[in-house]
Amino acid sequence: MSNDRPIVRFAPSPTGYLHIGNARPALFNWLFALRHGGSFILRLDDTDQGRSREEYADAIRRDIAWLGIAPHRFERQSLRADRYAEAAERLKASGRLYPAYETGEELERRRKRQMARGLPPVYDRAALRLSDAERAALEAEGRRPHWRFRLDETVGEVRWDDLVRGPQHVTVASLSDPVLIREDGTFLYTLPSVVDDIEMGVTHIIRGDDHVTNTGVQIQLFEALGGTVPTFAHHNTLTTASGEGLSKRTGALSLASLAEAGYEPMAVASLAVLIGTSLPVEPARDLAELAARFDLSMVSKAPARFDPADLDGLNAKLLHAASYADVEERLEALGVDGGEGFWNVVRGNLVRLSDAALWWRVVVGPLDDMPPLDEAARPVVESALALLPGEPFGADTWKQWTDAVKAATGAKGRALFMPLRQALTGLDHGPELAGLLPLIGRRNTMDRLAARLHSSAG
């Protein structure tokens, strides 16, 4: 790292909702900026007006804010077409951008012939051999050119030192001259991206390793436009647990769906960042903590498989460590007003914060779907009702009460505690009853024991 503060960018297309795989480069860039005191640009690649949607643009901004990313700058490529047109003219003037007239079908036939002859299926630059008269004849037929960037094959290889993958190279002869401008005059991704990176001073391009082969072309385009070539880092990409790629179009594992399902942003961020690295996958409390742990050198070169089931464990750990002050407002929004005492009792049993509302209903009642009372448990419940201590209920009430019931019935262990747990909560699992009992209170406890005996007798 130089002493200069890095400038990074996240440049999604607003053609669908962000998923967990998109969160990975967004977070990698944000954490890199945090760690090195740099700045982060959110730049919408919205030049494809046919597929871009404002609802997706709004969702992108909302989703990265949910993760905790606060861009220092926001840009839209759809507002910068004049800058791309000016760059294209400069490339044409220097002979690096040339018109080609082949149709998709013609190019496909040519590729197949080359492969049949054992040749690499790269564009053969036939358009450069056209005379002015031949070009005029093609345009008279109604053909409009697409424009290709002429790669400099004299360099042999394009090399760069990747912050994740180490020394990399691409052989220029293995690449086709890329199309930068379509027949209809619209720009493909490559030209706007490089123009923006130059003009916005981007110093580091951190993205998925599916872009590695694009890098050779982009480095040559940076140089052709007189820009400084940024430092590249190509991280491994996320797949589903079964190894399939993620897609914005399917909506699978979208950030919006994960938020709606009740996952904590830092559980999602921690898993999206740490999976597929040499670091243990443990939740960080905030992005600053995650940035302090994380370094690009720790990222594996192998794909990383994202299993949503892993989120539950991380989510639970975050909630178990959360203080009441961390969640007070959110609990109130859920209709939970048990205060700090309730939170300290139940948080160890939560996987998602919404689970707290379920335990609050257990506390205040009424209870539904009570399991049937085993006749062997009836003496325990009858004794518990008869021996119920007076108020106030405190931290020692549960032990004093169950000691008395044990002495009266001889029941112990599961035979003692399970009938009482089921009678008081309607469940066979949950927080320690020593903590729940004072929250439930004497009146609720007495009513539930009596109802349990009555329903069984009926």
C-alpha cells in the first residue's frame, strides 16, 4: 500500500435485486476502504436502459445501507454518456477503435471453422482488411457497424500483480478484439467502466475472479486512454451450497429476502466476507471490527460455498452477545416490553430477534396447543399447585419451589422438571425456568397449573 488513500468502487447493474454473492465484492471494497482510510464509490452501471429499473436502483442503495455500507460518492453511468462518446472519438482517432460489420451468425460460423481447423476461436480482424468501397457497400445494405478495440498484440502478454491471486498474465493472442460499442450506438460495460475509473481516480479494482480474463483488455484500454492502471484484486466468488452460481434474476438469497427473514446484517456480512478465507467464520459486531480482521491476502483461490444454514449459528451468536441497549428499540417494535430482565433471560435461546416475541407470548400468555398431560406427571403438577410459593417471585423461587415438590412426590430430574416446563410454557425446551418464573408471575403460574390439570381431567 502507498501512503495515498485508496479509492474503490462497487458498480452493480440495476437489473435485479442484490444477492449474497453481490454483497461479497461490495463488502470487500468497503472493508478495504475502511482499513486503509479510503473512499468508496457506488456507481450504477445503468447504461442498458432496456433492462435497468429504478426499483432495482433504489433497492441496491437500500440493501447496501442495510449491510452498513455508506458510500462516499454516488454516480450513474446513464448520466455520463457524453464522457464515453468523447473517449470513443479519441480511440477512433488513434486507430484503436475500428468498425466491424459481421452479424452474430457470421461470427459464429467463423468461430466454428476456426475451431475445426484447430485454431483459437478469436476474431480474425477481417474488418481491418475492408476497403472504403467495401465498407460503403455494407452500409448501403443497411448494416451498421459495431466498434472493436484493437488490442496491442506486440506486447505478447499483459501482466499485473493481483492482491489476491499474485502475479497474473493474459496472452493477447488468446483474446478477441472486444466490442466496445454496439450497432445501435450503445456502450458495452468495458468502455464506460474504464472511463469512469480513470476520471473518478479509482486506485483499486476489487471484484470476483470471473473477471480475470477481462483484465488484460481493460489494462490495455486504461493505457490507450492515458489513464493510470489501478491495482487489481480478484477474489473467489460465492456459489450455493450445491456449487451452483448465484443470479440476480432468480432472487435466490437476495439481501432483501435475508433481511425479511430476520437475519442480522452483521451475520450476513460476516459470512459473506469470511467464508472462503483463512479466517475463522465468526460474527463481527460491526464492519469496523470486520475490517480490522480482514485482509485480501487471506482470501482463498477456490470457490466459496454459501450455506444459508450457517447464518443461523452466526445470527444466534450475535444475539446472545447483544446487550439490551443494542436491541431495545427493535424489541419495542416487535411488541416486546419485558425490559432488560426479560432480554437477559431469553437471549441465549434466540436464533433470530423475532424469536423474542414468541417467548414474550409465553410469558404473558395465553398458551395454545398444550401437549397432553401424562398421567404419571399429574402428582407433580398437583403438588406444584398446592406448594406454589407466595409473592414476590425472585431468583431463588424456582429452586425453593421445585425442592418442595421433589420432597413431596419423590420426582426428580426430567420427571420433575418437564411437567412443570410444559405446564408453564407449553413447550419442552427454552430458557431457564428460574429466570422465566418471575416474569410469568404467580397469578399466571397458578392459572396455568390449574388449567393443565383441568384439561387433562376433561
